[in-house]
Amino acid sequence: MSETVEMPSRNEDLLWVPLLTHYCDESPDAPDIRRMGAHLSSISGDVRQIMLAGSTGDGWELTDDQFESLIDFAAIVGRGPSPSRILFGLLRPDTDGVLDRLRRLQARLGSDDGLRSCVEGVAVCPPVGSELDQQVIEEHYRQILAASDLPLAVYQLPQVTGCALEPRTVAKIAGNPKVIMFKDSSGIDEVAKSGPDFGSTLMVRGAEGGYVEALKPDGPYDGWLLSTGNALGRELREILRLLEAGNRREAGTLSAEISETVGAVFAEAADEGGANAFSNANRALDHLRAYGMNWRSAARPLKVDGERLSEALLDKVASLAQERLSWDAQGYLE
């Protein structure tokens, strides 16, 4: 495989969002492409960069057919009037699984120029295994980079993988010009706060809370890749606007308010089951935005396991978010 990759230009937009994967009532195993399109349209004024098949989008659980359906969705987005910039999560437990997903994606990109033009790259975690040493992790990325025609985002997610990339390992991997981003959802921020030089690699934070404090110059990150952009894109964009205008105090106040609400919502979603807390919390928030005051009478959304989000979680999230969430009396699906 050629080592020559056309790299995207340096991106000045600081907000990326891992889009929820919605599912069809008629066929619970199938992603609901129309519903995903309505969701994306509802946040597109504030969210212009998305990850598909990320953790929030159930990337670890998706079947190959479901993953292919998300490529179909990306092709539709790519043909739109204002196509989003897209990262694809290749979230598999081992190197062979990642390479299989990569081949599927690259085969589709090779036959669809419109799709290729909006796909910025792929996001890859280390293999799953708490016993893995850093050399094994490095070899995992070496094989993927050698096989990839696409830029790569290194994705730190020890909550799922059981292992963590050390700063020196990230620095070595980032020495490959194909590596464009490092996303850290650990909440520890050890890599970003460490000493090694990561070159031009974009450093983005995936953990929620402390939004202002995470960003440079005071924090170690260039930007965010945040699940809450599925429902709070307007608020996150406002924080960035305030920071750009030099109004750090007001940005900090809004950041603290959102952090408190998000922390409470995620705590309620932690024991929901059927999907990870990122997915469950944002699915509940999105349901409120989608149906507005009629959210109770609308069919509860499906999780990746085929079960519906619980009424108890929706009740709790509605109570917690009613003063902070940007949801109208008439939802975007009404």
C-alpha cells in the first residue's frame, strides 16, 4: 500500500461530534438513515464535523452490515448542499478486525468520489486487552497505518480497551505523517499534559466537563470531540464564540453550567444498560429535542441491543435538563 496520503488542511473548527446511530422500529437491527439525517440537520447549524461508528454511535457493537449502512449514510451526507466533515470509527477488539473495517470503507471510497471528499480519516483505538504492552500497541498501529490510504486519528479509550497509550507511544505513532489527530476520552489527560512533542497532530478531548479549561492556552487541547454535541451543540458552539470574542468569564460560566448538567445526566445513564452511557445519555437528550413537549407520547428510542430506552431514564433526564437543554415546545421531528 502506498505511503502517500493526501492530508486534509489544518482545521480551525474546534468542535467534532460522534453522531448517534438511530435504529428502525420496523427493523431494529438496521440503522435508521432517515432519522439520522433529521438529527444531523437539527444540529448542523452548530456541528459541521462528525464521527460515525464512534463509541457514542455504538461502533463497538455494530455488525458489518450496520457499518456498511453508515457508509451509505455518509454517502448521502456527502451529496448534501453542505456536507459534513466525517471521521469513521474503526472500533474492533483486534488488529484483524480493524483492518477488515478499513478495507470495507476504502473499497467504498474508491468507487464514490463524493463520499471520499467528505471523509477526513479513520479513528482507531488500541487493541482490547489489559495485559497488552506498548510494543504490541505500536505494532497494531503500524499495521493499520501501512494498510491505510486515509489519515488516522489515534483514539484513547481505556474504559473499553482496558489498556492505555503512554505519552511516548503516542509521540512515536504521531511521527507518521498520516496521523492527524489524538482523541483522549480517558478523562485523565495524561498524554496531552505530558512532555513529548506531538508535532502537528491535533489534540482533542473526548471527556465531558471542564470545557473551557481543557482548551489552549490554559489547557492542553486544540479542540473537542464530544458526544454531548448530539444535543448541546448550540451551547458548545456558544462557548467557542465567547472565547473567540475574548469573553472568557462568561464562557467559563456557561461551561460550568453545562458540565454540571451533563455530569448529572451521565450519572443517571450509567446503569441503563443495553448500550454505553455516552449513547444512552445522548439518546435521551436527543429524544427530548426531537419531540419537544410531546416526548412522552412518542415511541421511546431503540438502543443497539434492540430494547427501548427506559421511561425512567427519560423522566430523569427531562427533569435534569429542562433548564439547560435547547429543546423547543415543538421538536425537530414534529
